[in-house]
Amino acid sequence: MGQTLFVVWREAMEALLVIGILYAWLNSFPEGQKGKRYLLLGVALGSLLAVFLAASIYGLSNLLSGDSYDLFLIAMQLTAAVLIVQMVYWMNQHGRHLKQHLEQGLSKQVQQANWLGVTLITAIAIAREGSEIVVFLSSTIFSLTSATVLPFLLTCALGLLLAFATFYVFQFSQRWLSWPVFFKVTTAILLCLGASLFLKGMEGAFEFSLNYDWNVPDILLDPAWDISAILDDSSPLGSLLASLLAYRAMPAWFSVLSFALYWLAVYLLFKVIRPHLNHLAKSQTQQHA
């Protein structure tokens, strides 16, 4: 459940930061005091939307079986991996302006005395963070059983409590702790989590293909190395590293190639494609100026 704990903690921290920005802005002028109740309503609605999405995925898991179940689980794992990379990319592009965008949206609604607009902006922001939690953990939610539902919910609750505690510490210790450093470190771990989900999905797809006797080169099935004597991925620590960092004690060559493919794609996206797109956008802006 280490993966669940980290995702809930990290995304809840981001949601709390959004709530903190909105609350501080409303608290900065007299008219904004009226909007606090609408802010809380937006938080409640956004949270309910995320819970509804989680319940829908869990309900769908009870309707599928056999190959349909396996294929949907594989699709959820690969989709979650892609969305993690997309979310990290978006935050790198727009995260520094998040506070400004949120405050501008609220300012417009307050000027028009549209307090329900405050609720809508807040609900969308919170639902976005909540839906990210649900999507990133979709494969876990999809595979829940009656025996694992309670531990999963308790882990989610613990993640939320840790997020509140961490947010409180950051708010009162900003001299020693840095939000940018926090998000850089946790973003790196998120990308590693994306690698873990991508690897699980690719390994699942590979195993599924073997059931249909597809012509698979034998070398892809051979282990690349074996360090299980040092740290087995079935041990508590090994299991945690497997869920968060895609650790494998004895990976097949197919797993190694899949892992390399993921990080190659991440490198190209952040180090080649993004600088090129930023350069094009800057050039277009200068031409229009």
C-alpha cells in the first residue's frame, strides 16, 4: 500500500495548497469573507466528484471477468502512467502561474458577486486533484476485494492525515522548508511511480500475449540479472520499492526494455520536445509583439 499512501499524500498536499491559496485570497479583503462558505461548498463538491469516480471504477470491476478484466486492468495501468507524465508536464509548464490563475478567476467572480462561481472554481480545482488520485490508483481500486477494501480506505485516510500534518508543518516552517523543493522531489517520485505503473501494464500485456501463443523471442523471457539474494522484491522493502520505483530483483529482458522505453520517452518529452515547443511559443509571441 506504499503506492497508495504516497499518491494520496502528495495529491492531497497539492489540493490543500490550492485551498490555502483561495482561502488566503478571500481572507485578504472584507468582501471575500462572504465567499468562504462557498469555498467550503466547492471543496465538498469536488471531493464528492472524486469519490463518485472511485466508486464507479470499483463498481465496474465487479461487472468484468476473465480476459475483459485483465485487459481493462492493463489499460488502467498504462493510462495512469501516461496521465502521471502528462500531469507532471503540465505542472512544469503552468505550476508557477497556478496562484495567479486561481486568484484571477476568483477576482472575476467576486467582482460580479457570483458566489456560486467561487464554488465552481473551487470544485473544479479539488475534483481535478481528487480525480488524479483516483486515476493514478485506478488499477489498485479496480483490483480491490472485500478483504482489501478496508485496508485501502485506511491507507487513504492515513495519507490524508499525513497531508494535513505536512501542510501544517510547511505553513509554519517556511524558513527551513521549501515548497519548490518539496514539489521537485515528489514530482521525481511521481515519475518513478509512472514507471512502475507502465511496467506493470506492459508486463501484464506481455503475459496476456503469452496465453495466446504469440511468437515471442525467447530472449525477452530470459532474466537480465538476479539480485534477489540481496533484496527480493517480495520482501516488505522490495515490495515498496517495486510499487514506487519499479524495482525488480530478477527482471526479464522485456521488463528492462519497457523500463528503458518509458524513461526514454520522458527524457525526450522534457529535454527535447518541451524546449522546442517553448522556443516556438516564444518566437510567436515576439512576432506578434
